[in-house]
Amino acid sequence: MAKAEKKKVRIVAARKEPRTPRNLWASLKPGRANFAPLSPVSFLPRAAEIHPERVAVVHGKQRITYAGFYERARRLASALAKRGVKKGDVVSAMLPNVPAMLDAHYGVPMAGAVLNTINTRLDADTIAYILEHAEAKVMITDRVYANVVGPALAKIKRKILVVDVDDPLYTGPGERLGETEYEVFLKTGDPQFAWKLPANESGPIALNYTSGTTGLPKGVVYHHRGTFLESMGNITAWPMPAKPVYLWTLPMFHCNGWCYPWSVVAMCGTHVCLRAVDPALIFPMIVEHGVTHMCGAPTVLSMLISAPAEQRRKFAHPVHIMTGGSPPPAKVIQAMEELGFQVLHIYGMTELQGPSTSCEPQENWASLSMGDRCVEMAKQGVRYQVVEGHIVGDPKTCKPVPQDGKTMGEILIQGNTVMLGYLKDRKSTREVFQGGWMHTGDLAVWHPSNYIEIKDRKKDIIISGGENISSVEVEIALYKHPATLLAAVVSKPDEKWGETPCAFVQLKEGVAATEAEYIEWCRNNLARFKVPKKVVFGVIPTTATGKVQKYVLRERARGV
Amino acid sequence: MAKAEKKKVRIVAARKEPRTPRNLWASLKPGRANFAPLSPVSFLPRAAEIHPERVAVVHGKQRITYAGFYERARRLASALAKRGVKKGDVVSAMLPNVPAMLDAHYGVPMAGAVLNTINTRLDADTIAYILEHAEAKVMITDRVYANVVGPALAKIKRKILVVDVDDPLYTGPGERLGETEYEVFLKTGDPQFAWKLPANESGPIALNYTSGTTGLPKGVVYHHRGTFLESMGNITAWPMPAKPVYLWTLPMFHCNGWCYPWSVVAMCGTHVCLRAVDPALIFPMIVEHGVTHMCGAPTVLSMLISAPAEQRRKFAHPVHIMTGGSPPPAKVIQAMEELGFQVLHIYGMTELQGPSTSCEPQENWASLSMGDRCVEMAKQGVRYQVVEGHIVGDPKTCKPVPQDGKTMGEILIQGNTVMLGYLKDRKSTREVFQGGWMHTGDLAVWHPSNYIEIKDRKKDIIISGGENISSVEVEIALYKHPATLLAAVVSKPDEKWGETPCAFVQLKEGVAATEAEYIEWCRNNLARFKVPKKVVFGVIPTTATGKVQKYVLRERARGV
């Protein structure tokens, strides 16, 4: 009772106060008319309203209009709801870049559920771990992955609804694993399903497991607000014009395709599906569909450059390609430009819901030599419009390092496009958000121009005789050698120095080179202590997203 | 005590429950690392980081770089803070489109204050009313308005800080009214002022008084979240490319220049200032600065079209012009296209923080005749990406009308770009948000294509013999007459019919026409009951933003 009385007194007192500026605005609060939760799902109904007959999705000979795409998404949401999928449930999808994957980016959140896209290169054990950890209620999968998804489903203890995509474009092996085929399942859904925006814009929309190069994969939770803003950021940073034609050379399972399943729809563009990254398909598709935009790791760019002449096609229109995952080597940029591509380098990571910086071109780069311009373009660049804080800082204090292009620090990020956190892993979430900043684990320098340049992953730095050696710097030297197709440098334990750099080089086809040649090359291009003690030739293992698997190489380095 | 016990029991029960999907996500909440308040103010530090040397503002021979612009904004924020301006205080500005007005869009919110831009055509009484109602602490004004601002300041009871802009480009009459000149005042501020984002993104950023064609002006409160999203909406709906060159033909006092002071900075573009809309200045500026984008009411377009040949300049690059306030007449669109402009029609209002729909072009319009295409382009169109709900509905029930292109309803809007409400006017705020929708007061039909077409302002509809007559429809017929420069139709009280349409026509220079001719013209173009009973020739009064002042004409109609 005393408490209630006190409250009453306070209200009376407030009324007696003279009008202060704070009181001036106090009654003005957001409500139903002037507040709506931000969600990228909203882009689809709008596109369907405005351009119902426009082609939203191209897949082989199949054409899906925006009206059709919205109908498919609502049917999927309804079909899931009918099978008991509820708010906050996880729907997993292990799919190539096919229409069902695009449907899932809208239909799953329209059912209030969370989309968990699974890396298609994973093994059965890891897939089973993810399905268990995410407590997935549904698995949508393509026949092509039956040989791993089948065993994965057998391992998990619960029975979940399995929906098979049986794509007419895929005629290879792989049986159906579930009780229903995707297109049949869609038909069970109501095309007029009355979906709702999430009550809370900071609620989960997607769940992406990190590739797990060390330890168990972590479940990165994406939120509606963040993915809406990231989608807008893609548009304003590139920038993406109205009605782009977007070719899916980036896997949609990777950070939800950097949020492009949503960005492209916001601009009422056309998605061109692609089951596998194959230059023999890509070049003709660019010409046939008038592709204007695409994304991919530098390895995708390398594939296009190395494509045999008979696979290449000339195209008259500019094709914009956004690349990230690792810095694009100078000769890759140059070769891509010669093919007619306009390259933009971005930096991001799963925890950032896609790109976070872009290497925004400067007008004065036009006067640089090709080599110097490529050096600039390979930097990670500057923050997206939608990213609030982006510094190179001390990992402990989170204070920025000097912008001198020399002092190394960790890339630290603050803002709405940072993930919500790791699923069921408060410890890792707390650690990665220590000090109120997202710790990327990437070591970089900060240039006076404000551009950030990554020197290494925190765990990839080589400490030799007490000196830091950036594996990236050694790799850049290796890439300059004309015989190099791919290069990677890792630490090798050493009795004298603690660690020494060990180089792995994949040579171009039909080219030969020796270890001695490469070591000599490095001596001419690097400080003495940075020169690799060992050079190993062979195919370099990469992840599904084109990243070099350094943990595999570190293992190998121990043995050579 | 009973209540507390009950609560405790409930918590225990919840802990005993098996893990439900809701629990899965419960610990993941936005915090410092992954949440930042949305504010358009954030665009300026980013642009200054990335393009410090780029020209942000052009004013006569003056060039302000992005580093300089950011410094000016911080100095303004600091100077205001030093003079006691606190969070939530109102800073008024009555300025032409000069650099100080751009500074104010950043510096005022950086001080935590609210920017109140005042319509430069207002009289002393109304200005005094606004300063009193807004409880303004500061007035930034330009010498050119001294003859009204002086008397306005004399009328208000408080002493406020008056800062004069003494623009070297203005050499006309008007004394300084305050104690300090703007550039001197700026110098008192700290260029490193440590400003902060607002704690609450739904807090006020700006205050715009409606033109007050009926009753007292109402103070429309803009919020950080809404103006951030509106700024992004401008970019994605037009869409606006990187580094636009934006000419200020739209007054910045009008809905904060439709949020373009922020949008242009988000894209690191260049603001080209303009003190007055004068074709003799505009055409050479388009050529000299390579202007790519501009905005204005259809009357601005008419001025450009009617400019004498010696004032016109040819330009090779496309210039995009966004127009709104009233539908652009077909011949205005056609003439603008012939001059080399690309016209996009938008619809918005003060309460919507700028444009809310755009008349997004459809690919099949290319096959239409010029006349038919202009009819399509004059529709209000479809919602911005950032607008959640946009319907033509029953004002009472807020249920949508059929999309038949015939049934009239009110344009009702929901979403983040809707104002926070009216300052110190709970009754009007409640009324305009009735049913959880913003009631625009505009009557429209909804086409099967989803495009909205305004038929009239609610208060401008003419009810004649029980039949509704859209004043807009009659105006369209009048505009088709080759002698018409401007046309407006209002109701005239009539004993027999209740009301009848009364037409006001401003003829083109050097052209003559009679009332009988116009009535005959309307008979051939309209249903009989819609034909004006009276046609009055003369100059049509418009507001500062180019809108016809119908309340003046209604007054006149009573006397003719």
C-alpha cells in the first residue's frame, strides 16, 4: 500500500511541474498508425502488388511471376502451419539455389518460423548435429543431397517432417527421403494465407550455422530488423538500381545469400537460379537473361577467368559482381574487368548477416595504375550506411587504434546488422559481444583514408621468433608469382622460431615451378623473416563458400 | 501478498515445462553490440569518413566538403549547447535553401534538439504563433525575411536567441535582427563536439507546421526512426544512384525537403543550394554542376517549361525530377520530357514526413500514347518500400474499398514514416490516427493495378444535387484546354443545387478565351452536372509549396 501511495504522489508532483521540454513530447509515442516492425518479408507483398506479372524467378525454363512467388510463399507458410509449425519453430533447408529456397526465405518467416539453411557441403554427422541443436521441426531437402541427408535423418532421435525438392533440372542419383514432394506440399497450403509481421522486430528470422572450422558449428541467429536493414544496406551501398537481374552464383545457404533473396525483391528484380557454379552455364545465362548483378567468393571469380575460351560469351552490358570472403587478388580484378565485370569488394561474416563494409571506389583511383588500383580495391573498405560503428580497435578495451595504416587491431562492429547472438550458447555470445562490440576475430590496420585492411584472422597470424607475420601478406606475395592459381599460408611449429610460415600453392594448369623458385620469389618480395620455410604444391582445399580450409593445411604443415 | 505468491508459482511452473520454441530464443535480446537507434543524422559522419574531400554543398562560389559539412554541423550543435539548448528544445529556422539550413538538419539533432523549419511565406502573426506554440529557444533566420521575422519576434513574450544568416549571395534589404551572425556563431562551437545518437529512435527530430489553410497551423512531429526510413525510402523508390547532384528547387522548410537533406548525404551526393526558384538560375546550374536530381511541385515544372527561350539551356545528361503536391498535368510531363527531364510523380504530405507513394513506371507504358502514358504517370501510384500499409478505405471502418478504379475512399496509411503526432494536440492526433491508420483526408479510387488515384481532398469535394463532383476531375478537363496555364475548381453555394462547381483559370500569356468557350469545352469533356456554372479568369493564388490556395478561391467564389 505504501508503494501505491508513493506512486500516486509522484504523478501529482509531475503535474504541478512547469512545462519542461521533456513534457512537450511526452504524449507522442509510436502506435499502430506510425510504427510497424521492420522485416524483409514485407518486400514480397509490395512487389506482388506493383509488378504482379513481372518475372521474379527464373529457373531453367520455369518462370515465376511476382504474383506467383507471393502465392508460393503464402502456400508454404500455410502448409507449414497446417503441419503444426508454430511461432519460433525451426524449419531447416538443405537446398541448392532453386525456387524452393527463395520461397523459404519468405514462407518460413510468414509462418512465424525461423529458416535454418544448411551448408550443402556438410557431412551427415554435422547435419544431424545441426538438426538436433536447432530442434528442427521440418527439413526441406533436394534429392542431390540424399546420400548425406538420409544418414543424418537416421541419426537424429526425433521424427521430423521431411519435404523433398525433386527438381526437374536435376536428373542425377538420390532418392526421395520424405513423405511428400515440395511442389505437392505447396499445393496443400492456402494461397491466401493471412500471415502477420512479427510482433517483435528483434525476433529471429533465420539461423545460420558457422562453418565450424574449429570446434562445433555455432548457430548464428538473424533478426527481422537486422535483415531488413542489411537488405536496404546492400541496395544503398552497391548501389543496386531498380529491377536488377540477379544471378545466384552465391550459395543462398551462406548468410542467407548475404540477404540478397530480400534485397532483389525490394527492388522488384529478377532472381536467376543456378544449381551449381559452372562457367559453362554462367556465361550463357548472363547473355540470355541480361544478368546485371551477382555475388561470389574470389574463387568464383577465378573460375570465371579460368573458363576455357569456348565457354566464354561476350556481353555488351556491364555486369556488377560483389565479392567477399577473402580479398580478391589484383590479377583476378584485372582479368574480371577485361571480361566486362565491374568488381566491388565487400567484407562481412555470418555474424554480420552479410556484408558490413564495401570498398567504395574513390574518384582519384581513376588516375592510378592498374596494380595500385587493385591494391585499393582489395581493401575491406568502409562501413555500409546501415552499420553504426566500424572500427579497428584493441580487443580488450575496444578503443580504436590509430588510423596510421600500420597498427594492427581487431575489427569491432556495432549496429543493427549484427546477429542477435549464438543459439543456446550464452558464453560464446557474451564473449563475442564483450565490451558492447561484436568481435570479428579479424586483424586489420586502419588507413588514414578510413579504409580498413585485413591482415589476418586472429587465429591465422603466425608468430615467428616473437614477430607477427600476416599470412595474408605472404599470400599476396605468392599470388604475384605468375604460376600461382591459389595460395595459402599457415603456421608450422618450429623448435627454434616457435612457428614459421608454410606455403601451399596450387599451380595453374600446365605450368611448373619449384619450391626453390618460390622461396627466391618471396625473398625478393618480403622481409626475410616472413619468407616461408616450406612450399607445398597441390590442390588447396576450400569450403563450400570458397574459403581456404586453413585448419586442414595446418594439419598438413605439421607433417611436411 | 497473494498476488506476489501467485507470480512466484507461475515462474516455477514455467521452469518445469519442457523446452518450448519460445524458450529457444528467449535469452537473445538486442544490446549495445547489435542495436543502434535509427537516425538520419548517422549519414553525415559516414560520408565525412569516406569522402572527406568530396564537395557536399555548393552555394554560389562557396564549396563545402564533407569533412567541412560535418565540422559545421558539430560546431552548430556545440554552439547551441553552449547557449543552453538542451535535449528536446526547439530550434526554429526560417531560411531559404542555403548551407545553414543543411547544417541545421544535422547540427540541431546532434545537440539533442528538434528542428522547426518555418515556411518562408508566412506572415508575422503566424510566425509568432509558431515560435510560441513550439516554445522555440532559438531562431535562425535570413536577412531577407527581416520584415516579417522582426515583427514576429516583437510579438512573442519570451526573449529567444536570434541568429542571422547574412548570406553574401543576398544583397537586398533587411536588417540583422539578432545578436550574432550565423557564421560567427558557428565559430563559437567545437568542431570535435561529441554528439550522441538519440537514446530513443522514436524521439522527435523535427517539427513542421502544416500550412494552416484552415484553422491554426498544427505542429507535425517527425521522429528519428521515421526520417531515417523515409530517407532510405527516397533512395530505393526513385531509385537514387551513388553521388547524385541534387539541386534544391524544393524548399527545405517543406517536410524537411522531403527528407532529401538526409537522403543525398546517405549517397554521398552534392547539395546545390538555391535561394529562390528562378529558371534563369536553374538551367545554367543544371549544366554547370551536372545536376542529376531535383524535386518540386508541378508549378515548379510549369515555371521551367514557361521559361523564355533565352533562359533555357540544353543538357546532355538525364535530369530526374520528382514532383508532388498535386498531379502533374499531361502537357507538363510531356513538355518536361522534351526539355530532357525524367519525371516521377510522388504523393505525400507533411504528416507522412515526405513522399509515401511513387508512381512507379511500368514496362508496358512504353507502348502507350503520350496522352495515355501521362494519365498513368499522374496517378499517385504505389507505396514506398518503407511504408507498411497503404490503402484506400472507408474512413470509419478502415476497411479497404474494392480495387475497381471507381469506389471512392480515403487514403489510409500505416507505418514507420507516419509522423509521431501533432504537438500539444492530443485530440487532433487521436482523430487523425483513428482506427490505427493515418487518415490523409485525401479521397481516392484504387485501381485493379494497385495504383491509387486521388480524386479530391475530402474538404474540396463538391456536392451538387446530392452528386459528388471531384474538383480534380473538372480541373483535368480545364487543363486540357490549350489556353490554360493553371486551373482550380471549388464549390460555390447554390440555392437550387446546394453547391455547384466554380472554375478559376489562369490563361497563358498572350492568349485570350471566354467563359462561354470554357463552359462549352467542359460540356464536351464532362458529364453535364459536373460542368462549372461559372468560370473566373485571373492569377490563381498558390502557397509557398505551389499548392493552390482553395480557401481563397472558395471565398472569391461566394462573391462572383
